[in-house]
Amino acid sequence: MKVVKEISSMQEISDYYRCTGKKIALVPTMGFLHEGHTSLMLNARERAGIVITSIFVNPTQFGKGEDFGKYPRDFLRDSHICEKAGVDFIFYPEVDEMYKGNALTAITVNKISDKLEGSFRPGHFTGVATVVTKLLNITKPHTIHLGSKDAQQNVVLKKMISDLNIDTELVVCPTIREDNGLAMSSRNTYLTSEQKEDAASLYFILKEGKRMITEDKISDTNIVKSKAAEILSNSSPDIQLQYYEITDNEELEPISDLGKFSGEIVISLAAKCGTTRLIDNIIFEHNSIS
Ligand code: PAF
């Protein structure tokens, strides 16, 4: 496994492997890797001859007052995890390497980026879409592997890849969870062990939402949303729900009456657990009853 810090070297390496006919897979990360990232790397390993993991805490996707400065970083630990997962190259640039000069270009996926997470984190998805475009141009992968936990990020990037005819396939892999159901995230490191137990309620109310829709056949999503919020405030009063929304998985349009909806549903949520902001979701197929 090699660590590459310069953009031009990474581009030359990717060019070389593309010329030899090797498939390249990219697992983009912000480091402080966990089992969720390992599963992405193993999935990439199965599909491609060359696996690149990028580790870059991207400043442009953090808003003012967010955790860019304190985002956990441990390159040595990360590099061991990558090596064990069979990664060939870690792309590990400095901020000055990624954002040198006076860049005047950014990628915005309109409409979808302003909803849900976007309404709490304005500009976040422009930062994500721009850095991912840069990473795709630097590593030139055939596939990019991302986790299902960031459902809106996946919808935004899928639309960007399609709208801009980018020749890379987005592969979405399942969310990896702790034994209690809490979705794995580098930010879980901010939680105390009590908060980790409490935060398990978040996955519980997602599963409850799915159960109310698929088993109780409730089609008015306002009923599902208010029942889920009630369960959370009774079981975990210290967790503040920011949103719990039921949408389609194409443009994240809210669905009010499920009786008329067929397709993939996403129930997504964000919540504050102390000072830590957590997100999670559940995705499933639904067939209209009419
Ligand atoms: O999901 C993440 O870790 C980041 O948003 C990504 C895709 C690596 C872009 O910085």
C-alpha cells in the first residue's frame, strides 16, 4: 500500500492503471475509519483491481461553528485499517494541495441540496459535490463506494454524476451498525457511553416508522411522524429531533399520502444528542394500494 499526497502523482498512477485495463474503485472518506468504511473498502476490493481510499477532512463542507477543527483525525490508525482491508493507495492530500490558487468554481446540485440536511447545513452539499468531483478527476475511478447512512449525499451525488455525464458508477453499500443499532459514524467518538445507548432510539424510531407503514398500513405520514417523535421524546428526552421526514429516494420530495405512492421510500432523521449531531435513515420499497 502506498500513500500519495500530490494530486499530479495520483493522476499519473490512475492513468497508468487505466491504460493497463485495471478497474479502479474509490472509497472517499474523511478518515477516523470504522467498520462502515472497512465494509466499503472490502466491497471495492471485490469489484476492482485497484482500490484507492481518500482521506481528506474537507473544510468546504463544514459550516461556521461546525466541528471542522475538532473532527477526529488519526492517520496512523487509519492507514493500518486500510492496509488490512487490502487498499492499494491512500490519497492523503493537505488542504493547500486540494484548494490551491483562487478557485472560482463550485458544483451545486440545485433543489435536492437545500432539503433536510441542507436546511440545517446551508452550503454543505456544494462542498461535498465539489470535493467529490475533484476526487473523481484526481483518482479517475470506475466505481465510487459510499455508505447508505448518508442517504441525501448519495441522492445528490447520483444526480450530479448523471447530470454531468461522469463516467463513474456510484455503489451504495449498507449502513453498518453497532450491536444496539446505532449507525457507525466517525462522530460517534464524541458521544459518552450513556449517549451511545440513548442514541440507539434513533434507529428504533426509524424501524417503527417502517413497521407502521408496512405492517399497520398507515398511509398518512403525519401520523407516522408524530408517533415516532412521541416515542423518542418518551424514551430519550435528552435527544432533540431536528427532522424526521418521509420522502421518495429520487428527489427527496416529502410524501404525505402513501396510498398513492409506489417506489423507494426513505425515512430520514437528524437529531442532537448533547452537542453531537447524528443522522440516520431507513430505505424500503413501497407499492401504492390504489
Ligand atoms: O461522506 C463523507 O465522508 C464525505 O462527505 C465525503 C464523501 C468523503 C466528501 O468529503
